[in-house]
Amino acid sequence: MGAMDGSMTGHARGILLITLSAVAFSSVGFFTRLIHLDAWTMLFWRGWFAGVMILCVIAARERSNTWEAIRAIGRPGLVVAVCSSAATILYVHALRRTSVADAAVIFAAVPFVTAGLGWLWLGTAEAWTLLAASLVAVVGISIMAGGAVGEGHLTGDLLAFGMTVCMAVMLLILRHRRETPMLPAACLSALLCPLLVWPFASPLEVSLRDMVELFLFGTTQFGLGLVLLTIGGRLISATENALLNTLETPLAIAWVWVCFRETPSVTSFIGGVIVMAAVVAQVWHGGRSGVASVVA
């Protein structure tokens, strides 16, 4: 009985940690609306603060083995870091050119893009239910894209889709190189971002208030979110993890609706509902059939 109680306690802790990580990650739209700086400068400081925070967490966990833990990412980890940095740059620029609702919903389609690329690139066989859910998600995104043309933010939606493709490539690599340490790869990704955007950024032209907001953006939205996800993901199943992470999309929309009165358009709402229904249905079916979710 004692072992069961301990297991249940660990499971409940995992659910709490993953839920909190979804809340943290969902605040990206809030911060991009809050901080009135150009996207390049925002990316510079967000990456710097997030990278230093994650590096401190790695050092606290690994102590004298910190450098070995970082080197352990190998070539796959380097590719993951580049894909993650590219996805970050595309996502922040997308949020400046389209609604948070569109960007968040397109990001929610990552499992389906991952499945499609896996089938095309690696010949990975997928269940018919996943293919059907992917088709439904494509319909939802097409509705959103059609509305974006009329509303003048198609470029932002395309940037968000580019970010989704980068994330899908990253997940495929992690899926086939499970030995790649997640935190060191994310740390490298965060620190790589400032180097990539430096020529376009104005890092010294920020106020004290901007710096505080950028610090919170880097440490709470990305750094804390990733640490919570890494720890909590070990305590629950992959399907539960994927299902809880679907909270990120409605929460992202809620953040900017409550704080900035940014409401989704009709086409964004309809397309978003279709995409989220496909995501939840696939995760639920994967849990029932015992098949690990593609976003594991």
C-alpha cells in the first residue's frame, strides 16, 4: 500500500508539473504583446536569459559533470538546437504578424506534421486514426489560412507553419535519438538564438522595465516551462503528457484575450476548434489503444 501511495503521489506531482509547464509555455503570446521592442532584440535577451537559467539548472544537477552532460548531446543535439532556435525565431516573428490564436493553433498541429514528415522522410508507418486526424487538422488550418488572406496576416500564419515544421523535424530527431539529453540541447538552442539574431538586434537600447520583462520572458516562459516539462514528463505517461500539453493552446488565447482584449476571428475560431478536436481525439485514442503519442 505504501508503494502505491508513493506512486500515486509521484503521478499527481507529474500532472501538476506538466500543467504548470503548459501555463508557462502558453504565456509566449502575452509577453510578445507586453514587450514593445523589435522582435530581434526581444529574441536576443529572451534567449540569453533562458540559456543562462537552464545552464544553471544543469550545473546544479550535474555539478562536476556539467561539461560532459553538454558534450553528450552529440551531433543530433546540435541539429536539435539549430531547429529549436529557428523555430523560436519564426514563432516570435509570427506572433508579431498574426493573431496569437492562429499561431497557437497552427503550433498545436505539430503531432500531425511530425507524422507526415516521418512517413515521407523515414517511411514510418502510422495508424489510420492518426492519418485521419491529420487530414482533419489540415482542413482546420486551411480554414484559418483562408481567413488570414482576407484579414491581411497570411505571412504570420506561414511563419507559424514554418515554426511547426522546424519543431516536427526536431521531434523526429529526438524520437530516433532518445539518448540525446533534452536540457543541454535546449540550453544550447537558447544561447544560439542571441548569436543568430545579434546582427539585427539592438540589445543595448532597452529600458530597465524592458529588461525586467525580458528577464521574466526568458526565465519563466521558456526556462521554467522546460524544466517543469522535463521533470514532470518522467512521472506520467507520454499520452497524459501530450493531453495536458494541449492546454497550451486555449491558455495562450486566453492570456491575450484577458490582458489585451485580442479576440480570435470567426475563421480562426472555427479552424481552431477543428484542429484542437483532432489533437484531443488522437491523444485520447492513442491512450486507449496503448500507442505512444507522436509528441512523446
